[in-house]
Amino acid sequence: MTNDVLYVQKGPASLTEMTGVEVEEVLKSTKTILIPVGATEHHGAHLPLGTDTMEAREICRRATLALAERGCPVVLGPVVPFGTSSFHMAFPGTVSLTSSTLTRLLHEICMSLYKGGFRDFIFVHGHDGNLPSMMVAAQEIVDATPDARSVVLNWLTPLSKVYGTIQKSRKGEGHGGEGETSRLLVTHPEIVHPERQIAHHLSPEVMRKIQGPDHIKTGGGIFYATRSYRDHTPYGHIGDPGMAEPETGEKGYKVIVDWIADAVQRDFFS
Amino acid sequence: MTNDVLYVQKGPASLTEMTGVEVEEVLKSTKTILIPVGATEHHGAHLPLGTDTMEAREICRRATLALAERGCPVVLGPVVPFGTSSFHMAFPGTVSLTSSTLTRLLHEICMSLYKGGFRDFIFVHGHDGNLPSMMVAAQEIVDATPDARSVVLNWLTPLSKVYGTIQKSRKGEGHGGEGETSRLLVTHPEIVHPERQIAHHLSPEVMRKIQGPDHIKTGGGIFYATRSYRDHTPYGHIGDPGMAEPETGEKGYKVIVDWIADAVQRDFFS
Amino acid sequence: MTNDVLYVQKGPASLTEMTGVEVEEVLKSTKTILIPVGATEHHGAHLPLGTDTMEAREICRRATLALAERGCPVVLGPVVPFGTSSFHMAFPGTVSLTSSTLTRLLHEICMSLYKGGFRDFIFVHGHDGNLPSMMVAAQEIVDATPDARSVVLNWLTPLSKVYGTIQKSRKGEGHGGEGETSRLLVTHPEIVHPERQIAHHLSPEVMRKIQGPDHIKTGGGIFYATRSYRDHTPYGHIGDPGMAEPETGEKGYKVIVDWIADAVQRDFFS
Amino acid sequence: MTNDVLYVQKGPASLTEMTGVEVEEVLKSTKTILIPVGATEHHGAHLPLGTDTMEAREICRRATLALAERGCPVVLGPVVPFGTSSFHMAFPGTVSLTSSTLTRLLHEICMSLYKGGFRDFIFVHGHDGNLPSMMVAAQEIVDATPDARSVVLNWLTPLSKVYGTIQKSRKGEGHGGEGETSRLLVTHPEIVHPERQIAHHLSPEVMRKIQGPDHIKTGGGIFYATRSYRDHTPYGHIGDPGMAEPETGEKGYKVIVDWIADAVQRDFFS
Amino acid sequence: MTNDVLYVQKGPASLTEMTGVEVEEVLKSTKTILIPVGATEHHGAHLPLGTDTMEAREICRRATLALAERGCPVVLGPVVPFGTSSFHMAFPGTVSLTSSTLTRLLHEICMSLYKGGFRDFIFVHGHDGNLPSMMVAAQEIVDATPDARSVVLNWLTPLSKVYGTIQKSRKGEGHGGEGETSRLLVTHPEIVHPERQIAHHLSPEVMRKIQGPDHIKTGGGIFYATRSYRDHTPYGHIGDPGMAEPETGEKGYKVIVDWIADAVQRDFFS
Amino acid sequence: MTNDVLYVQKGPASLTEMTGVEVEEVLKSTKTILIPVGATEHHGAHLPLGTDTMEAREICRRATLALAERGCPVVLGPVVPFGTSSFHMAFPGTVSLTSSTLTRLLHEICMSLYKGGFRDFIFVHGHDGNLPSMMVAAQEIVDATPDARSVVLNWLTPLSKVYGTIQKSRKGEGHGGEGETSRLLVTHPEIVHPERQIAHHLSPEVMRKIQGPDHIKTGGGIFYATRSYRDHTPYGHIGDPGMAEPETGEKGYKVIVDWIADAVQRDFFS
């Protein structure tokens, strides 16, 4: 146990790192805030429990920079580090909120920010299990105010369409697999553990229900409630993290961030 | 005010019309139940407030028959006639539940049915505004039990892909438009009012946020929280109900029901 | 499994079958709405699970017609098909809400209708187990608004006084017995099953606690919380449904509806 | 402001005044407990805000003694001093709980007592506005346990039948009127203020909705939700407290206590 | 079982014993109210279950008199007789609320009093297990209103500093010990049972976690969540109640009441 | 807006940065976890909104190292970045949860960790406004499990005793003052802004109610509910941050961490 560097957090500052005075200043040029909603859940032997939180923050960090370059200023909101992760609870270390608690948490965060002056709330997940609660929260913020706007951006939909061009693996990569591991390597190489990486793939039949094209989270019309991942993977991850490389992570982030920046620019700045 | 016939309800019986003994009997051959989740909300001057409830029931009724023909017996569950319809509240007669109440309602219905012996809960909406709450409920039923399975089937995704081949209108048809009116004409002609039908279309920009291809409800990755429909349509509906015909309704039902039957057969009976 | 006719629903239209425009029109002449509160619970081998919902609707439908004839226009509200039926949960198919969920459901329905323009909320049950929750909801609607009025009408009180003159049975008829079966025969003969009818009567001691004259639901001062009906009746019903006839049902409806119409006319239209 | 005697509390001890060891001892001979549910609400210029709490306790105290004489031992439970008194909130000093809080309070009290060993929970009100919440609580205690029994005893029903033979007034006496004032004079003469007593009667039409024979609380079938008493009485009470005498209070207690003792003996000890 | 005198309640009247008119009158000279928050929990074989409720009331009663003498009028509020007593639940007769219910109860009591005209809410406990919930309630009352003030006064902090000069015992006296028993002897001698008193002391290590100087409740920085008292004391009390004397109780009350009167005078009347 | 380094996070890893496998491994040697509970609230023009979160984490990080050196292994738990900050809501950027949501959040986090194998939950705050909710959560975790232990460590109590020997300021330093600013300079110098620092001190009378020696948070017996800080400080902080130096921060951390390590070693490892 040492106090070596764990990771280096790059800017721009999220609301958490801004002073209140800086927030007041930035509110003069934008009322739009990105809310990264992460999780604390098992991701295999090679990735930290906070993987989804780190990803959600990094996506929003890059989107904030990209939007600033397009002349569309937004604020990088505070990271929400817990989600509804019931189906990972068989793996120690996982923290799972009830949907009701997550929804209330998001609601109270956004209503606080609304009172401070924000009006547009853009939720970005790091864990697709949070999507239903996020949608409920987004609608309730609109219902509770006369003028708030809110969207939930599910980047899995565009990303899943181009997995084949980004990842090396030709098998089904999912939770903690090549793609996610690659993205973590970009920002948190000190706490990604390649030496513990094990390839584990699911049968097509099971994979289909986890994140096939029919699944609502990747553009289909079916929401499959998920029972324990332990039933499908003894390691807690799906795919071959051994194929991960930072370059792949960069490519993934680019697809995600371009899609988010396009959506936000179109829907909130035109 | 008369006591003339309002509508004729055809079989098969839903759980509501079955006796408890019949339920015990059918549980010997299936543990799967379809739960139609409707709404009571304004649909323009020509459609009843219960349109979504009637549609959800009819979709599930036809799916039950179709699945029986394929050797996949399911029970037609009790119709839930209220949903989260906050964005129609500007129009009198609309009833809107909070998401929390709808989720609890669905949860308690399914947990009761679970105690009775059902194991597979298939939610089918009549109002896409209910989707987030339905997804939360589906996941919570799985979390609360050792062996329940649950899915939410959003037929808007497949239907939206073939709108062009089914409807006559070449403009954007939506809530209360040609498609929905046509489906109501099939089952409830006595309470559909063609003489009051008015065409009203939205600008493409607005329509995109209501149900464009980017919307999660039609296969995209964005959930747009919705403010009042009154901002967009003084009549409460979107589209040209005057083009509605029962034949168009039958075609729509066929697309929807085939998709549902395929999904249920594949995911629960193979 | 066929698509034969299950039942025919006669008018007048409830709010569910009315358009929003029709609701706006009727609000010009009345602000009073009847809310039928049913249940989905076992009623023996011969009656559908939705018996209480069907009865509550039929009572309100007839009361709406009767009041119109007296020059007292009211709206037939949306039927609430679920209630607190914990003591029937031993019989599969029963759906039971917690009192808290039922109260919230009724509250949100009425508050929605209040926002639309209604002011007087008259609750009519189909299942006396709902009475406490309905009373809570009625009071809370009044508390939450500056001008709403609300009553709960328990027709069991007047009906129980004249059972002897209406029913043929000289024994204790209750849940699913001669009276209730007779009323269902009036509206839903296709789904009442006389061939499965079995007479089952309770001892006077037990019957007294279920619905004797001391019981608050039949005009007494005692509320008996109820444990499982299964402890008392293996069939789930009480009484002799074999004596049921539509004529008896018509007589029962007349007593109930006259009493309701008298109360509503006196309390809301004079 | 002095420290003179306010009132003298006579035995038997309620659970509050018993030691835990005494409770364990008495549990060997009975599992039945009376729960007096009072209120803190305005009762006119002459009666204390805790009138309903004092009455509920006194009724249960006398019933405990009466039942002991009949060989039916029961425990006098802890007094609940707050209720749902929204319709007295226009008068300062009134404390009103939501129905949800009162129900939870009663539930947690009874579940605690259940864990200690009690099985039969008999609720007795001092304020009829609590009746719906008490009924909900009674049913939920039965639902939450395998063997608890619970009733709510509404002594207004029998008392209202003999008002004429007990009270001197020939007009409508109600909240804070001759009867209630007489009962308070029996136990708390130091804090009843005859010099401030004012006669105030309601019109028959209004009185009918407050507690006429049609009202469910006095044996009828109608529950009238109540708006502010201030609309009907500027003094907060109904009736002529100036006619109150301790002897009348004694007579009232006798009717109430005999009825309760009869009911408890019959339903729990035979 | 007799109806002998249990106890004599001395004045001044609490809000419960005041009429609404008296409350309106006193509100002209003060907006400050003391809220005694007690409990119903086991206190050994010699003390009543309501000990904490009786103490809290007596402390506030004396503080009200003391403050009146100083020209600082306050109202003695209604006694709250139930608290969060989970760690005494192993002893029958204990009633324990969840923190959520206690907080709601306190909130609704104070909001009612606020509507009546009170502005300053001073919570005084009889059971330190209630402190966290009381603090939550105090803050929430301030948050919910534009002008309420609220404090929680924990008299254990000053009292613990002078235990040595007041009590005879040289060992650790705690729950139900010499001090508490002495205080009860002052007001409720009829229901304190010296003949059942047993000395029981805890090891210093255990005592330290129950109420040592590090404990937040006696001026330290640590809050120790408490598991069952049954683990430490088979009798339910801690200390030697046999050493109790009314004089010791009077001394204890004096320390407590002086401290409260000083704090209230300084913080609310200067 | 740049992507320069914001801050560098040093080890040891918190649970968030650990893999699930590492958690399983560490659970073999300890079941004890520190839970840092922060806030997102205004701290003047010179400190980030996440100051309390950063402090809470740093305190626990150092305590984890210190305890490891003493042979008392503990896990650094996930940081909770939001608290109950209602009294800072007048300053934009502040996020405030209700106490109920914070308590549920802490409860669900700890219950998840409990299911994973942890047993001892040590809460450490970064914002004393969270203390009541943390105490409620600590007690509820103990109540909800057969064997969890939980404490809340309020380091303000020991720190306040030695302020004089650590800080240079001779005036009242509080929220965002010399001490807190000094601690932030240790870990997050890039986002502390000395150029914006303004001295602002409160009158002794006000300061006493914010954090004087009578306050429960600094070892006294009084909990003062707090209204808006804006009433007292236009800048949002209290004290003179211009006197801050990293050395002072190191001294403060040493006092805090020594006290925590002593308490944890004594209460959980001996």
C-alpha cells in the first residue's frame, strides 16, 4: 500500500472542480450541463470497479472540449459515481442503488443546478443499466419546471454500429471487454491490469439478450431485464480484454464524442 | 346520453375475464403473461382518451392468438389503463401518474401474479411515454425474485421502419394520426369520430424530437424528455386522421403482432 | 382459444371512451365525476377475476343514466381495475395493491381530473376491501385543493338491509354468492359459468366477522381486518351462486343505483 | 403560569406506565391490547387541544377494567396523541399528520408490540377523522404477520343511537359539544372551561354531512370528506357545551365502554 | 388491576392541555415552543416503559417555568411519546419507530404548529437515540420555511460533566441507572419499583462505546451505532438504581433545566 | 478551456480504483471500510465546489495509510460526492440532497458492500451538515444486519480544540477559511485560487451558532439548524483564506488523521 500516483485528472474542470464564482461566470454564456452517470461495479479482474464512472466522465470531458471548439459552450457536470447495478451484485465490491434512489439522486442534483441557473440537462451514461432511471429523471425534471430541457444520450447505439471497424476482436465484446478496456487504458493505465486479462465470450444466444441489435440499448425495440452476470461469466467481464490498446480506446472515444457533440450542437445550439 | 353499444370486446379472455380456476388451469401449460400498459390521455377531437389502453389490449389480444397458433401459449394479462402522460396534461380529461406510482403499480401487479404462479412478464405499451417506467419495473421484478424473466417490447421500433408502406400519408403521422386512428377504427368504430378530424403536422425539426429516427423509441440513441404537446398542436394530435381506414389499422396490427410473436417465441419458447 | 365475443359494453361512454373535446364540452354542464374502483381478485370457479371492476362500472353507468334523467348530469369516470385484495392472494390470479399504492393511484387520477376541471369526486367501490384507502384518498383530495368535494358511497349498507327481499337464498350470501353472481349475469353472461357453481356457506360466527350487521361495511361500528378467505372457503366464494338469476341482479342494481342517485342528487345537486 | 395540578391520572397503568417486566408477565395471560388513537386539535374555547387523546385513553382505561371484571384480560396500550386533523388546521394549535404518517406510526407501534408478543390489536379512536387510517393500519398488520388479528372499534355508531337518552340538548351536538364536554369534565375538570362556553349549532343540512345517520361514522353508507370546520363554526365546536355535566359524561362512557367490552369479549374471548 | 392514582400531572399546561384560544393568546407574547421527544422502551424491572417520555416532559415543564421567571415566555409543546429504540427491541413492550417515521412525525407536528403561528422550535430529547432524527427534523423545518428557527438541545452533554457531583454511585450509571431512576422518583413515585432494583454495571470498554466522553452524545466526536442492549445487560438497565433518591433527581433536573434555560434565553431572547 | 492537468490523485486506491478481485483479496485481511462523505457546495471564490469531497477523501486516504502502518488494514471506500447542503443553495453551483435521499444513498452503498463481505462501516464527513443523516444511516445499517458495526467520526471535535496551535489567524476561521483552504492547497493546488481570496469574519454571536464550543459539531450539546449562509457572508466563506499555506494544511490533516487512526485502532482492532 503506497501513495504512488493512481491517475492524473485532466481538464477542463467539471463543476466539482470549479468554484461557485466560476459557475456564475460560465452561466452567462451557457445554461447547458452534461451529467455523467457512472457506476461502481465489477468489471473483471483487470478493470477498476469505477470503470463506468471514469468512462462517463471522460466522454463528457471530451464532449465539453469538442463542443467548445464548435462554439457551443457547455459545463461538465458533477460525476454521479453510483448506479443500478443489481445484476453485478454477485461480485464483491459492486455497489447497487435502487432505481428509486438513483432517480431521486439525479432529480435532486438537477433541481439544485436548476436553482443555480442551469436549464438544459444532458445525461450521459457510463453504464447502460442506468438508462431507464435516467430517462425517468430526465422527464421528471422537465415536468417539475416551466422551462428545463433534458435528454439522455445513449452512445451505445452509434458505437455498436461501428464496433467492427474499431475493435480487433471478431467475437462479441461487451462489459469489460476489448472496447471498454481500451478506453480505460487511455485515462487510467496505472489501474488497468493486463496481466490478469482472460478472454471469455458468451454464446450468441445469450449475447443477443445482453446487447444484440434487438436490444433497446443498441437501437432495437426490446428491453431485456438482466439477471446475474455470474450466470454467464465467472470472471465478470465479456470479451477479450487482452486485445485492448489505447489507440482502440481513442477511436471509440472519437465515435462517441462526435456523436454526442453532433446531437448537442443540433438539439441545443441551433 | 343513451345506453347504446359502445364497443364489443372479442376474446380470448384476458386474466380479468378469466376465473381463478381457469388461471390455475392455464398455469399448467404456461407461466408467460403479456401485460398491456395503456394510458388515459388526450388524442385529439376524434379519438377516445383510452386509445392507448385499447390499442395495448388489442395488440396483446392478437399476439396471444398468434402465439397460440404457433404452439406458444401465453396469458393475456390485465390491462393497465393509466400511464405517465404529463405532457398531455394541458388537455382536459388526461390522467397522468407519476413514474413512481406507475412503477409501483406494475411491480405490485406482477408480484401478485408471480405469487399466483406466473414467471415470465412481457410488457407491451400503448403509450411510449410509459417505456422508462416499464423498464424500471421489468428490472425490479427480476431483482425481486429468484426466477422471474421480464422484457419490455417496444413495437414502435419495427413499426416505424415500415410506416411508409402501410400509411397513405406522406407526412409525419404521430400521436392520434393516420396510423393510430386506423387501428382504433378496427376495434372501436363507434367511438372514433371522423367528422371531427383535422390534419395537423409538425415541422420536421419538432417532429424529429418527438419521434424521429434518432429517438430511442424508434431505434435511435436519444431520449427526449417531452414538454407539453399543447406547444406543438392545438388539437392534441399529430398527423392527418382523415386518411385513416380500418385496412390500414389491420396492416399496422399485423406488423406489430408478427414482431411481438417472433420475439416472444424466440426468447421464451426456444 | 377463440376470438368470439366476450362481452358487449353499453353506454353511456365513460371518460375512457370519451374524447378530450367531449370532456371539455361536458365540463360546461357538470364538474361531478363518479369513480368506479374495482379489483382483480378470485371470485370462485364461476365468476371472472374482474367481477368487482365490472360491477363498479355497471353501477356507475346506471347511476349516470339515472342522474341524467333527474337533471343531474355527472360524468362516468375511468374504471380503476385493481384494489387491495390481500385476503384473496391465496387464490392464483388475484392482483393486490398495497393501500399506499391504491391511495396514490386514486389521488393522482383525481388530481389530474381536477386540473382538467372536475371538482366533485364520487368514489363507488366494487370491492369493500378498498373502502379504507378510498376514504383516505377522498379526504386527501379535499385537503390538497381549495374547492374539491369528495364522498365515498358504500352501497353495501343499503343493499344489506334488503338482501332478504331480493335474493332467493335464505342463507348467508357474500363474495361471489347469489347476489354478485346475479349482477354479473346481467352484463357478462358469456363469462359467468353456472356449470361450475358450488354452494358454500360459512358458520354464522365467521360470517358475522365477514359482513354481519356489526361490520362497518354494512352499517355497524366494527372494522374487521380480514385474513385469507382460503381459511373459510376452499372455493373462494361464499354462498350459493347456483341460485343466481339476471332478474335478481337487476333488482340488486336498482336498489344500489337508486340509493346512489338519491345521495348524489341530494348532496351535489340541491 | 403555575405548577398546580393539571389532572390526576388514574389506573390501571397503560403500557407506557408499565415496566417491561410487567409486560412480560401480563403476556402470559393475554395477547390482546387496546390502542387508543387520539388527536391534538381545536375543540372550541372550552376544551383542551388534547381532548380526543384524553377521551380515547379514558375509554380504553374503562374498557380494560370492565373486561378484567368479565375475566377477559387486555392490556391498555400506549396512547397515540396525534391524528389526521386537516379540517381543524384553520384553528391555531391543531396538529395534523398526513394519513400516510399516521398509518406508518400505527403500523410501527403494532409491529413493535407484535415482536414483543402481542397478537390482537384493537384500535379505539378519540377522533373519527382517524378512522380510515386506522382501518388501513389494522388490515396491514394482519397482512404483515401470520397470526395477528385486528379490529377498529367505532363507538360513535352505538353512541349516536342513544344520544337522545343521554344528552339534555335537543339540538345537534357534535365536536366539542355537550357530550364531549361532559366526558372531559369527568376526567379533566381543571382544564375544561365552562365560563368560555358558547352554543353554536349547524343547519341540519350541514350537520347531516358532518355526522348524520347517512354518515359511515354513525352507521350509514357515506363517507364525507371534510373541508375546514372554520367554514361552519367560528368557535371550532358544534353544539352547546354549556349543558355539559359530569353525569352525562359518565352515561356516555358507560354506553361506549359496554359496547366495546361486549365486542371484545365476543370477538376475542369466546 | 385497580383505578388508583397512577400519577399527578402538574402544570403549566402543555399545548395538549391548552385550548386553541389559549394558544392564540399566548402566541401574542411568544412564538417559541419546546418539543419534548420521548420514547417507549424498556428501562429495567423498576422503571416504566414511558420513562423517557416522562423525563422529556418534566424537563420541558420545568424549563418553561424557569424561562417564564426570566421573562422569556415559551410554550410547552405536545409530548412525542415514541422514538427510535431499535436497540431495546429485544425487551418486550418496547416500541420503536424507524428514523424516517420519527422525522416525518416531528416535521408534520412542527409544520402544523408553524401554520398556527409558532416560529421557534426547540427540541428536547428524553432518549438520546432520537438525536439524529431530531437534528434532521430541525434542519428540515428551517429548510421548509422562510423564517423558522430550530435547535436540538442535548442536555446529556452538560449533565455528564457533573454526574460525579450529583450521583452517589462511583460506577458507570446509564440507561435506567441511579440518575434516571432518581428523576422518575420525583414525578412518578407510584410507578417506580425499588423492590425490583438490581445493580448491573458494564465493563469500561463497553461503557465507553455506550456513553463515554468520546461519544458525540456526551460531548465527544464519535457516534457509535448501537446493537441490542440485551448483549450487555440482561436486565435492560445500566447502573445501580437502588441508590436512587428524589433529591438526586431534583439535582439532576436543576443542572439540565438551568442549562436549557440559559441556552434558550441567550439564543432566542437576546 | 484546456485539457491541462487538474489534479493528481495519489494512492492507495479507493474501492473505486480497485478491481473486484482486489476487493475479494483484501476482504481476507479486513472487513473494515472507511466511507468518505463529501458535498458539492459553494466555498467562496477561491475553493472548488467539491472541496468537502476532496477533503473527506484525503482524510480517509491518509487514515488508510496510517492504519496500515499500525497493522490495522482498512479499505478506503468509495467517495460520496453529494450531501445535504441546503444552507448553501443561495450560491449557484451548490448541489443539495434531501436528508432522506442521502440516508438512502448511504444505506444502499453500505448494504451493497455488506453483501460483498464488509462488516465495519466507518463514516467520515467532509461537510458537517451531513452528520445527522450519517448517524441515521449508521444506526440503520446496524439495525438491518445481524453483525455490522458502524460509527461516525466527526474530526471537527478534536480539530477545533487545537485550531489555535495550527492556524495563523486569530479570528474565527470556518467554512472555506484558512484551515480548509490550507488543506486543499496540499492536494489540489491547481484549482485553489489565492488571487480571489477575501477575508470575511462573522460577529462572535453569529459565529457561536455556526460552530462555537456549544455546537454539537465541536463538542457541545446544541445542534443549530442553519439557514442560508448568504445571510452572513456575501462571499460564501468564513475567515481569511489569504493566510492559508500547505504546511498548515498538513498540520490539520495530521491532527485529524491521528485522531481517526487512534479511534479506529482502539474500537475496531483491539
